[in-house]
Amino acid sequence: MNRRDFFHTSAGALAAPLASAPQPSGRKPNVIWLFSDQQRAQALGYAGDPNLHTPNFDNLAAQGVNFTSAVSGFPLCCPFRGSLVAGRYPHKCVPGHEYPLPDGQPTIANVFNDAGYRTAWFGKWHLSGWHERDGRAAMHITPVAKRGGFQTWAGYDNNNSQYDSWVHGGQGKDAFHYRLPGYETDELTNLLIKYVKEQGEAHKTGTGKPFFAALSVQPPHNPYVAPEEWMRRHTPATVELRPNVAGVPWVVNRARRELAGYYGMIENLDWNLGRIRAALDQAGLGFDTHILFFSDHGDMHGSHGQFLKMTAYEESIRIPFLIGGESPHGYDGRGNGRFPVPLNHVDIAPTTLGLCGISKPAWMEGTDYSHYRIRRKPAAADPDSAYLESVVPTMHGDSVDKPWRGIVTREGWKYTCFDGVSWLMFNLNEDPYEQANLAHNTRYRAERKKLTDRLKQWVADTGDKFNVPAA
């Protein structure tokens, strides 16, 4: 059965090449996005979580660039993903849950296609606009025209059952839709590894092209279930909770129970990262491929008495973001280290293009942070802050179900507000667990005025509409 879809939508000459560091092979660099769903930045070994053993992510962080202040500017699946592939803010692209990517909106895949790359998507998409009230999204076939221009596609719109995950792709007589035979993360990784092997073989025969591939897995999204060998490593009673988890019995019990599975899912993903890196090496592509690891948003797990996402606390908005690959200690001029820059979801596409020496097209609004990895002079100064927003209420349980806006600054301040009313304000440098809300403390009026003024400027600069309160 043909499980590949070579659909290509041209968006014209979208971008021009930039000068970039040469690869050891002389080829253009490949890029892989490996991203998870609902994995908070704090839940990794290198980030200091004592419950986790993640040697592959730890190595990726040590050998690459770790953006320690990366955020999900809208901590919800669909809006994040729209901004991810389009490089546009949610209020201009995908403003809420189960909203589609707008018709005619070009994506990063179109840019890579026009630059001579092969493009592929494996896993969760959640941008076709399907509503679960109309039936299970795993059974919905995303139309070819709504697959973001990726040439190879084995994906699904949404699915919350890791052992009953379905993928589809192709078109016409080559269309397919089948149930993955095992655990979702393992099986989607198998598809990516098969694709990597094919690209390696093509290079050996002289028919190879550079590729951009995305592996989008739903774990560690709830339900918090992993294969037995990973689940048995964590027992709820021994899970160490964050200091800001509310000391209420039902909150503590739920947090421990869910985190035990959550951690098993993350360690399984770590193992699959190791498989991907081994496959790249075996295909002769290890030194030619940038690996970007990130998540679409975090998960509260009882911090401040809240669960899941859709709030502005650190456990919800802060995401991991690594750029790595086979380049230990600056091999071939590639940088490594930890950088506290306010990288946001709209910045991921421009940064990915920059790694390959491709300029971002005019319709992308984000910042290119690739200079931290490939060591070239940036086109402009980094932003001083990142813009946060929740545009459309979700009607989900366990969420802050009203519109809000906010910023996090490079200096370590966070400010958020509802319509005309301040909500949260923290000095994260001295209060990383956000236990002292300064939003209504008169002593901090001057600092609050600076933050509200900067937020108003973000609203204006992004063409948004929101009533930011006076300080």
C-alpha cells in the first residue's frame, strides 16, 4: 500500500536563500521537528525535574542550543499549531480550538518546497477545523488541500487514545487510512525512521534532496498512558511534586496519579529520540540534520490548584525548545549553550528557515533566532519580550475560560490581564513558582505601568484588539 502523498502546493517564490554555514557533506542541511503535546518545559531531566531520566534530551541540550525562556504564546493545540506552520499570531490565523488553518494561508512547507526541499508530516495536525461533536476526529480524513502543502503526509487531525491511533494520507487510488499497530509515539517514530532511511538511500544513489520533516506526537497529552516498561518506572506515591502544587488532598492525589503516567510518556519519547538519532547516523545524515525539539504548551498538574492548560502560569506557557544534532562543542561552527531569549511560537518557522539559509517570507511575523545555532550576524536585535494571548474561549473544563493577553520580558517579568482588569504579575527571577501575585500591589505601580505600556504596544504592533487596563 502506498502510504506517501506527494501533493505539492506552490506558493510562488516565497523566500530567497541566505548565506549559511556549509554542512560537512557540502549538502544543504536537513531539518526535523520533533514535538510533543502538552509537555511543560520543567518536565525534563536537563531542566531539573527529579522524577525524570531523559539522557537523549539531555545530550541534545548539552550539544545544542537550549532556549530556556521559550513560551507557547497561546497554550492550546490548534492556535499554537497554526502559528507554528504559518508564523502568524493566533488572532490573525487560528484563534481557537477546532478552528481551521485559513484557506490560502501558505505554510513553512510551501517555503521549503519552493527552495527544493522534500517535506513530510507525521502525526497530529489539528488544523483542518474538524469538530469532535460531529464524530471522532481520528476517523476524519483531512482534505489534501488542508494538509499545509506537505508532500508526504501520514497524519491525523486529533486523537486522544495512544493505543488506538489512526493515520491517513495519499489521495485517489493511493489514499490510505489505517490504525497504527502499537503505541502512538513508537509507531509514528517508525514512520519517520523509514522516511529518513529513504532519504539516505536517495543520497547514496545521487537522487537525494534536502528534507524538512515534522514528527508531531500527542503524548504526553492526557490520557496519561505509556507502554508498560515505561509506566512501571513511576509510582504515584513517590512522585515529587513542584512546590506550588496546592496542598489540597484531591489536587495532590490527582497530580501524583497523572504525573506518574506523564513521566512514563516523556521517557518513552526520549527513547524514541535516541532511535531517530541512530537512524540519521546509519543513513549518513547525522551531521547534515538539525533537530528541533519543542512542545505546543505545558500542563499544570496541580500547580496553583489547576490542571491541563489555557492559563498564563509557567507550567502552562513555558515549553522546551532545543536546536541540536551531531555537532558537539561547536562542530562546524555550530553554537551551543543556554540562552534566556523570549522565543515564541511565531518564531519557530522563521528560525527553522534561517537554519537552512532561507529568508522568512513577508507574511511571517516571527523572529529568526537561528543565529544562536549557526553563528551568523542577526538581521535585527532580539525582541525584549514575548506576546501571550487567549483569543477565543474554549469551553473546556480545567481552563481559564475567558480571553486574556500578556507578556513575558527578557528581564524576567510577567504581566497578564483580562478585558480591562489586571490578572497576574510576577517577578520570575525572585519568584519562579509564582507565589506572590503583584498585579494589585500598589507598591509595584511603576513597574506595572511599564508592563501595561509594553503590552499595549504589542497589541498595536500585531494588529490585535484588546482592552489593556491602565496601570
